[in-house]
Amino acid sequence: MGKKIVSFGILIALLLVTILYSAATGSIKVGLIELAQGLIWGGNESVEVVRDLRLPRLFVAMLAGAALAVSGVLLQAVMRNPLADAGVIGISSGAGLVSLLMVTIFPALYFWMPLFSFLGGALACFLVYSLSWRSGLSPLRLILVGVAVNATFTGLGQSFNYRGSYAVTSVNQAISSIFTLKTWSDVEIMALYGGIGLVLAMLMGPWCNMLVLQDKTAKSLGIPVTKARLIVSAIAVLLASVATAVGGLIAFVGLLVPHIARLFIGSDQKLLLPFSALGGAWLILAADTLGRTLLAPTEIPASIVMTVIGGPFLIIMLRRSERVHGH
Amino acid sequence: MCMDIKAITYSHDNRSTHLSDVSAYIQEGAITTIIGPNGCGKSTLLGIMSQHYRPQSGRVLLDGKELSLLKPRELAQKLAVVHQQQEAPGDTTVEKLVRFGRMPYRRLWRTDNDEDEVAVEWALHAAGIDHKRSSILAHLSGGERQRAWIAMALAQRTQLLFLDEPTTYLDLYHQLELLELVRTLNRESGLTIVMVLHDMNQAIRYSDHIIIMKEGRIVGEGTPKSVMTEEMILNTYQVKVAVKSDAQSGLYMVPVGL
């Protein structure tokens, strides 16, 4: 138990340090004291720029990271599959595609984008379930079907994007993940839907602990398995969709964070869920901060940083998968 | 607590019939064993009796109440099942697993109360696994792991305990150890037990009542002595056996040819 408390403590400290560093660093540099004073009393122009441009970006990055990581934990529990991740099995690209279509056709409905996103994610999730269900979920079949669904939605999204220059500018941010130009209204959307999703997810710990056992075991313990699976999946889709709608497509977070979290905190979902939320928030914030400071003034999108880190990490993880707890 | 199984017909896929017109009665306080060749529907019947499958026709009554009308949680307070080949995350400790057995009494996120503690302690002790309570499942032997799963089922504090082939993959010593445990649970804690077994001599030795199945039907039912006859085994398994009895072994059978 001591190790787990220390792990939480270190992660929270790491997150706080990264927040402070990220807030102070960038094309406009402000000292932390200057920043605090400017935020409280106002009157400092560069602090106002930071407040309007950099802080929303920080919050969106953290919330998107937390949402994606938690969505990964939920999907892995509900599908009893260590490789389940919103990015891998097509939920994110489904969410991206549908919100892309809707926003292009009905630009006035921008505020409802998270809803369209959710519908797209739910569609992808439903497809993956129904196409891979054959008297039970085979882990391999589920991943293969998920990869196919993901490829289909990604392809559709890209072909739509190449359709004409008119669409590209207005719509690009829905499918790529650049956290620039995030405003406080993005933070509001993200905090509202993402917050609801995260709170609900934290309540799902005991059910998730049951779902990682087999269905037969969970049923015998009085768990309404079908209902639990449906609710937990819906929360996972909500989290992944909101993250995609506001933050764009980011791969690997839902895969990497829960796996590393398990090494520190074990497989008890009641601890794994909050730990992964913090871990995801830190990872995306760190990736975004790295992306905008490494080659400044050029920016590398967080999604690309994540892909570069995530690929090799996935290989390392698979190499030592004997020592990683399967689910 | 008794169970009445009435005219059950069931199919997994609506093409072939897996159980046809199965009726049986599970007596309170007894050990009932279901035996039969592979694919005869033993485990399927156990699944019907624990509401894992819903029959196409027929009813299962638990103390006169329709099983399908019970909520999952209510059922889990009356009936516990030890399934074949159960899995849990590798870092689960025995004690944590046994605490899962308290789920039927728990609302989301409520912490354990005294009753839970008493039940968990009793279950660990009754299954003879309390000395391994802090070990993780991956480090246990096959026999210990099976007893940990039984302890989880016991923590549900049910009157009915079902075991689906509990001795599979265990060596002879641990098979007998497990069956002795089942008998003790029945005699001392008053649990009504239904299990599926493969070994006929173990079924004879440890059962009060035996149900013999073949091709989705019950072909024989009664005390070991009354049903385990040479003729019955030949008809069910297509194996010739010699049924013997002596003072030291009691009733037993030896296969003598096909």
C-alpha cells in the first residue's frame, strides 16, 4: 500500500511541476510570480496573452489526456483486452469523422460537436462489438475488427479532408491534434462533458473489477453484466469522443497510460482509474509542452509527439508483456 | 433450500437441442453429483440451474420461487457457483479475491462492514486457505487456487453451492483434498451442494444423490447404490464395468472393457 501512496504523490507532484513549467514557458516567457500577480490583479499584457492563449491550451491538453487514459482503462476492462484503446479500435476516428461531417454540413451547430462526436464514437463501438461478437468476445477478433473499423473511418475522414481546399481550413482541427488556438470556451466544453465522464468513470471502479473477471464469474457474483458493460462502454465512448472533438485524434494514450499505471498501482480498478486520469493528464501536457518548446517557434503537435513516443514504447511493452498483468 | 427443475428444454444455437425435457429435484442439505459422458449437457444443466442460460421452455424453482424472477444480486445471495477455469488479474491476492464474494451485499463504493469481515474470515478459514491470504493468485498451486475460488464463493454466504468439475487439472491428492473439503462444507456448514464430476468412483464416494445424463437427457437418478449399476454405465458410457463392494472401499467400479 505504501508504494501506491508514494506513486500517487510523485505523479501529482510531477503534474504540478509540469503545469507550472508549461504555463511559464513558450514564445512569451513570464516568471511564475509575475504570472500569479498578473492573473490576480491584471494589468500585465503578456500575462493576459498567456491567460487567453496558453492556459486554455494547458487545460484542454490535461483534460483530453485524462479522458483518453480513463477511456482506455474502461475499454480494457469491459472488453477484457489489454490492447483495447479508443484510438486503436476506431472509436476516436468514428467520433472524428462524424463530427467532421456534421460541422462541415451544419457549421452553425459547432456547440453540439461533442454530441456528434459521441454518436460517431458510439457507432464505431457498436460496430466493433457486433462484428466481433460470436458467443463471446475473442480478444484477437475484437482487435482485428477494431483495426479494420479504425482504418475505414480514418480513410473516410482523410478522403473527406482532401475533397477541397474550402473544407480543410475550417475543419482541420477536428481531425488533427493541434492544441493551439484553444479558447476558454473549448475548456468549458471539455470540462463539462469530460468532467461528467471522469466523475462517472471513477464510480465504475467496483464494476470494472468484476468485468475483468470472466462474465460467468461476474454473473455469479450478482453483477448485471450486460447492463454494466453497456454503461461502462458508454462512459468510455463519451470520454474518447469529447477528447477527440476538442483535442483531435491522439493515439496511444489509452494504451500506454493504463499499462504503465498497472506497473505502479496494480490492477485494482478503483485505484487504476484515478491514477490513469492523472497519468494521462501529465503525459499529454508534457507531450504538448515538449512539442511547442523543443523546436520553437515551430510546433510539433502533441499527437505526433505521442506517436513518436508511443510506437517504441508499445514494442517495449509487448517485449516484456510476460511481466505485465494481462488485464 | 431446495431446487425444482421442471421440463427444461434448451439449445445454445436454436439448431441442435442441448437439453430436452430435463426434470430433477435438488434435495436440501444433500450432495448431488451430475455425471455423464462429454457433451451430455452436465455443465449446461448447471448453467440453467444458476440462471446463466435461459431455457427455451421449462422452469427452475428455488424454494418454490421462479429463478428467472430473482434479481442477479438476490440470486447471488442464495446461490454461489465455482466455475471451471476462472481467471483473475495476476496480482490479485487471495484475500482480495475472497472479498469479491461480498459483492452481492454491496452498493457501489460502500466499504466493508463487520458482517463482511466475519464472512470473509469464515470463508478463508472454511476453505483452508487463510494461511495464504496475502499470497497472489499467480503464486499458488492448482489446489490452493481452486480453494481460493471456493472461498470466494463461500464468502457469498449462500445455502447452495455449485461446483463445475472442481477436480479437473488437479492431481489425485488435491482431488481428494478438494472433495473432502466439499463434504465438510456439506456436513458441518449445512451447504446444499451440486457438482459436476468426471470420476465415477469419486461420485459414488462423495455423493448422496447422483444424476446421470446422456445426450441432453437424464437417464438415471438416485442414490449411488441404486443408479451406478453395470447396465447403466454400459448404456451411458458404452463401457463395461464391474461393480464391486468390499468392507474397506465400499461400493466401487472397475472398467473391464468396451
